[in-house]
Amino acid sequence: MGISNHYSSNVDNNGPSDQIPLKVLGVGSSMRKDSFGTETLKIVLKKVDEYGAQTQLLNLFDNPLPIYSPDNDFNTSAINHATKMVNWADAFVFATPDYHGSMAGSLKNFLDYFWSEFAGKTFGYLCSSHEKGLTVMDQMRTAIRQCYGWSLPYGVSINSSTDFDKRRQIINKQLVKRIDIFARDLVVYGTLINSQFKKDLNSTIENSYAVRYRK
Ligand SMILES: Cc1cc2nc3c(=O)[nH]c(=O)nc-3n(C[C@H](O)[C@H](O)[C@H](O)COP(=O)(O)O)c2cc1C
């Protein structure tokens, strides 16, 4: 699979050429400074960027959110920053460690702040786990389905004890390939979904879930 620097330069590989670049937000949720998950998320975002999307990173380690409460004063700089990033994005990559077969509390707490912002957007998942993290990804998928977001049907799983060398470089070739496929699919399918959702939002049709998100 080739990588093009510009989204419009390879129609077969990358989809329609008349699209504006997809905006992809990576959300890192490990509270470990040297998180393998967040480090791999940066590699994924670089790949996503090579497929022509725009990318930004919201690292919850650097931008921790207070525990959500409906009674919160939402006007804090961390919440404002996260909200700005979420509203900017057309698609997301969530990275989380596997904690008890589930996502990290920091990621669930982040999700609790948002709902309608996720509708019509595309989501991909990355899990740092010793057990593939399939139940973790399922739980992220369930939360996003509840918010009318679209999830890629597969994700990226990393295992810090086998996929990296001592210098923390990826040594698993299958993982490198999977990241490439994941990044490509996120950009291609994310662009299609984003484009259709925006069309439906801006039209007068009544027979789409998009109707309830019209402002
Ligand atoms: C509270 C807690 C629960 C964990 N539960 C699991 C688990 O159920 N399965 C697993 O494979 N790893 C589990 N782990 C290990 C982490 O998922 C693992 O260290 C992960 O790679 C850390 O990712 P990071 O480097 O991105 O922080 C757990 C770790 C903690 C602290």
C-alpha cells in the first residue's frame, strides 16, 4: 500500500479528490508520562497526516479534566481546551491502556463531557494491553454508538513487552502494517461519513438520524 502526501493525489487509494482534509483528533488517556499508548498514538497521527488529514493531539496527561459532574463549572481552561479540540474534529483516535478489560477512567471521564459532538463522526481505537484489548475496544465502541458516532470495525492493539525494543522502537512488523491500514481506513471512511453527515445536516431531508443534530 503506497502512501501519498496529499489526499487528492491518489484517487484509488485515498477516495474522492474533491474533499477538504479530514480533521482527526487523537486523544491520549494514559496518565503515565512514558505511555506506550500515547507514543503509538503519535505514530498513528503521523500516518494519518501522511494520508492527507489534518491532525491534533489532546493528551489528557497534559490536559487533565476534573471528574465530570453536571454541576461542574465548565469554564476551566482544561475543559475549554478539550471542548475546542472536540468541536474542531471530524474524526477521532482514542488511545487507552487496558485497565481491568476496560478503558482508563480518564478516557471515560473525557467521554462524559460530550455527547452530540460525537454524532456523525468516525472513531478508531488504540489499546495498550497484554491481552489484545478487545473488550476495551468494545466498550469504547459501545459508548460511541450511544452518541451516534461511527466506529471502525477493528482497532490497533499494542503490547509493550513484545512490540517494542529497549529504545522503545516498534519491532513488530505486523503492527507497523496494521497502523498503516488503520490510518488509511480512518481517513478514507472518515471522509466519506463526514461528507455525507454534513450534507444531511445542511439539507432539508427528514429521513436521517442527522436531522436531530441540525442547529
Ligand atoms: C489498574 C490497572 C489495571 C490493569 N488491567 C489490565 C488488564 O486487565 N489487562 C491487561 O492486559 N493489562 C492491564 N493493566 C496493564 C496496562 O494495561 C499496561 O501496563 C499498559 O500497557 C499501560 O499502557 P501505557 O504505557 O499506555 O500507560 C492494568 C494496569 C493497571 C494500572
